[in-house]
Amino acid sequence: MIIDNLSVINLRKIKIFAESFCRNTNVITGKNGSGKTSILEAIFFISHAKSFRKKYSQALISNNQKELQIKIETDRSTVKGFYNKKRKVFYKNSEIIKKTSQLSEEILIVCMSPEEIDIIEEYNNEKQKYFDRIIFKIKKEHIKNIKDYKKLIVYRNTLLENKMETDPWDNKIMELGNKIWKIRKDFFKYFIKKYKEVEKKIEIKNRYEIKYISSVLEKQKYLIELRKKNKSNKTEVGPHKDKIKFFINGSEVKEHASQGEKKIFKYILKLTEAEILKKEKRTNPIVLIDDFFAKLDGENIMKIFSYFHCKFQTIITTTNTDNKILEKLKNKQTKIFTFND
Ligand SMILES: Nc1ncnc2c1ncn2[C@@H]1O[C@H](COP(=O)(O)OP(=O)(O)OP(=O)(O)O)[C@@H](O)[C@H]1O
Ligand SMILES: [Mg+2]
């Protein structure tokens, strides 16, 4: 998939932007606050109906303006989005898009930004969500399973708190729990294998490791564990207790890795996701990288760059306008946009 043209109106400080992108690497440079990240947000918004920044989406609409408009022309379709604080409406060609999950089918992206939730620093729950969101893209039934499971756990915990019987719900929880475990187990096996391939190709010095720790239980055992009395009055077994851990040369990434090492690890995770989407969706996702050069040394920049360049259409942002590496990139089928304040 390739984005040919992007136009936006009333996006944060940008009144109007209309440009065409090249099919390889596009670099948006400019000073702090010139609107670089906003451009990536616009593309993300058309793919996910929200921003990747942690804050709420309303700030996307320029102050004192009524409506944000975004139009993306890809090699497959034209997708438009209109957002006026109350309503978000999306169109594929001239037809309205009814489900937001359809958006990511039209604009398939992998996005990395320092402004998203930090998967290394966050609690386990966020790690689960991070990987579940990738599974959602390739296995739609997982969305419903996770939603239903969460509701059941909330319900069950309320019953436990009120010292009421949970029996009628336990079988349903167990069934769903087993489905989720199966999907996650298969997924992590696949993801870790792909991750290792990407890591090998990039030839980075450190060895990273991803561990998915779940206590998959057979039905009978599950039921016994589920019904064990516990002090917390909460459901203590099930996929919501799965753990995901990251290691660098045998030690936990969170505690041991430097800032650059953490960033490289996150990049490899994202590039793995891109490879998986490419295979499963039979089209190349577009890769968005916000603040690409920050915290990375020249050697690592070139290693990551060489991996994605000419493989995926990529849009990267950077504040480095007179960087030597940028000079090098200029000769390599890239398109450079400079944002002036
Ligand atoms: N709703 C809004 N209306 C008008 N301006 C806004 C709005 N929301 C944010 N801004 C401003 O838009 C600008 C663009 O922010 P953006 O994050 O895109 O910049 P950037 O080029 O990525 O900067 P940096 O290099 O610091 O990451 C900022 O100056 C911000 O204050
Ligand atoms: Mg930015």
C-alpha cells in the first residue's frame, strides 16, 4: 500500500497541507512545534479514528475552527475523514465507512512515536493491550473475545465482592479464557520467530528476548483454580494475568537498557509488526516514525534506515535539519519536506 497524496485542513496549527509522497522514504524536517508530528497524527487518525497521543482527540482540531478534514489518496482508494468535535465521519471513495475497524483495512499503518504509551515502562496491562491490538488486526474474533472476557471478569469480581455465587459465569469465563490463551500462544510463537528474523537482519549488537508467560490451564484445573478462595475478592487466574517480559542480554530491558537500546528494541518490535501485517494482509503497511534520529547513534540510524528503506513506504519526522545523515539520505530516493514556522 502506498499513500500518494495527503491533504489536511485545520489540523492543530496547520491551516492547510497538501502534498504528494514518494513511494520510499519521506522525511519531514522542521523546528519544534512546526507541525511534523501532527502530519503523522493525521494519517493515524484516518487509520484508527483517534490520535496516538495519549490525550483526547479534540485537540487535533485547530483552535477556533469547527472541523478537521483529512483526505488520503492511496494506490487503492481515497479515504476522507471529517471531525467536528461531536462527530467523526469517514468515507471510502464516496461511501460512508460504518465501522472504524474497517479504517485500518483501508490505511494499514505501523506507527512509532515517543508520544505513544511506552510499552517498556508501562505496566503489564499495557503490554497485553499492545500485543492484543496487533492480534486484532490479523484475527478479528480476538476483539470480541477480549471485550466479552473483560466484561465477564468485571461482573464476576462484583459477585465476589458481594459474596455471591459465580458458578453460572465460570464456565463461560473458562471457555473464553481458553480461546484467548490459544490465540495469544500461537501469536507469540509467530511474533517471536519473526522478531528474531528482523533482529538478525538488522545486525544489532545486543540480544533482546520477548517472553510471554501464561498459565494455560486445562478445563478442570482452570475451574478449580478459578474457585479457589482468595483474599482479594478478585479473579486471580486467566488470560488477564498473562505476563509479557522483555530482556536485553539476559536482564530486564526496563531496568538495564540505555535509552537508545530501548528505542532500538521498540523499533524492532514495530518492524516485526510491519512484517507480520505485510504477510497476513498481503500488502505493505505504511511505516510512520516520529522523531527518528533522537537518541540513536549514526550506525544504528543507518541500520534501521537500511531495513525499512525501499521495503516499506515510510514517513519519518526529525528536528535535525542540518544533520550529516540527512545529507546522506538525500541521495537515496527520499523526498524531504521542510516545515517552516
Ligand atoms: N488545537 C490546536 N490548535 C492550534 N495549534 C495547536 C493545537 N494543538 C497543538 N497546537 C500547536 O501545534 C504545534 C504543532 O505540534 P507538533 O507536535 O505537530 O510539532 P512538531 O513539529 O512535531 O514538534 P516537535 O519537534 O517538538 O516534536 C505546536 O506548536 C502546538 O502548540
Ligand atoms: Mg513532534
